[in-house]
Amino acid sequence: MNYTWPLIIKFIMMTVVLWIVLGLFGASFVNILLISILLTLVSYMLGDLFILPNYGNLWATVADFGLAFIGVWALGSFFDQIGFWAAFISAIVIAIGEAFFHWFMNQQVLEDEEPIRNDMSERNLQTEFGSDMDVKSDAEKANKNKNQE
């Protein structure tokens, strides 16, 4: 599959949202680009390539919301003193955009891929049958051998 275009689309979406929201809170454009690059790479690999095919759109959107909130809050407070509300509003807008992006990923990119989930319920497990030792008959044989001696 070609992952380049979805990554570019996600980066543009992330940059535009953060530029609008964090720009209102006084963040510099260079710091917004750095936050966008880091969040795009991490959320693409974790949310879009792992969680989305294995657990679906809802859980991938929830994971992207949490990642965006924590990432914007942590990186924003490190770079530009961005606070809780800026991170929360950014995460909500990003999560809404991510829900549509996940639909696009499912339709265009992940349509032929198999999930990599390791559920025991989906495996074809087999058992091995063997003959068990009959304890009673072995004990009787031991008693017969003692009686014969």
C-alpha cells in the first residue's frame, strides 16, 4: 500500500488545525510545525496503522484524541506555554477530523490488509491425544508380582 499520501494529508490537517487553534493562544508557527510533525508521525503509526485496522474507527479516534491532547499539552507547554484549554480544544477538533480521516484510510489504504490482532478465539487450535496409563491396572500388576514372589 502507498502510505505517503495519507501521511501528507494527515500532516496538512494537523498543521491547519493547530495553526488555527494554537495561533489563537499565541503559539509561534515554527513550534506549531514541530508539534504537527511529531504528532502526525506518532498518531499515524499508532492510531492509523495499528489501532484502526485492529479495533476500528471509534477506538482509533479515542486514541488520537488522547494522543493529541497529551502531545499538544506537553509539547505546547514546553515550547510556548500552551495551556490545558488550548490542548483540549485542539484535541477535540483533531479527533473530529481524525474520524473522517479514518474513514478515508479504511476505504482507500487499508481495504485489503489483514488485521494483526492476536486473538486466541480466532486461532485454529488443535490438541494432541495420547494414551493414558491405567493406574489401577499397573497397581494390580505390581501386587501380582509381589504375591508371586
